[in-house]
Amino acid sequence: MATHSIPVPSTGWSTQALAHAKTEPAYAAFLLLWVGFIAIPLIMGLDKFFNVLANWESYLAPWIENISPFSAHGTMIAIGIVEIIAAVAMILRPRYAAYVVALWLAGIIVNLLTYSGFYDVALRDFGLMVAAIALALLARGYTRPGLRKGGMK
């Protein structure tokens, strides 16, 4: 006679979070934005080193390249490092990091609006900035202020 094992549901943080998201749409929105704003800066930051998704240097306004102490490529590497740091900060403290990401996106928008031909990308980044602000507001209700000590609080 064959025996079948029935998997026991996990009681870890992720299972609890998903169960909470099923019953509270605002929490589901928070989780979706939180994961998105971890993934986006991390992927974009890492790609600054490899230029697989885009030739990032072509998005750099000439005036920024002129004031940067680095070459266009070096500036993009520095930007990539900042984006990776933003992703890590988002993992640890979305309540605060979301505002930092929104400010970062505002800087990108200024760069793009001062460089003809990238207005569509600036508009997309404006939408991302609005989403980052929405995440910051939601995080006020779903995270605790101060330093994080294990698990999402």
C-alpha cells in the first residue's frame, strides 16, 4: 500500500504575508510595489556594469557628463552602485528607502528632460516616482520606524 504525504503549509514570513495580501488589497499593493522596487533598481544597477538591457551612457545628459569627475562609463558605474545600494536599502527599510528612490527618480527625470529625445522615458520614470511615493505611504502602515530587527514589521 502506497503512502502519500501531504505537504504541511509553511508558517514562515512569506506564507503569512501572502495570506495577509489575499485578505487586504492595500497590503497586496504594498508587497507588489516593495518587491518591484527591490527588483528594478537591482536589475538596472547591475546592468550598468554589462549594458545588456541598454547602452546606459546614451541616456546621460552632456551637462552631467561635463560636471562628473568620471567618464560617461565611470559615471554609469557609479550610478549602478547607487542603484544597487537603493535596492538593498529597500529590502531593509522600505519606509525610508522608497523616498530615497523617489528622489533618485526625480534626478533621473531632470537628466532626461534636459537631454532632447528622452521625454517618453522621463514620463515613464515620473510614473515610477509616483509609485515609489505610493510605496512610501503604504510602508508607513505596514512597517515600523527605526532600524529593522529581523522580518518585515
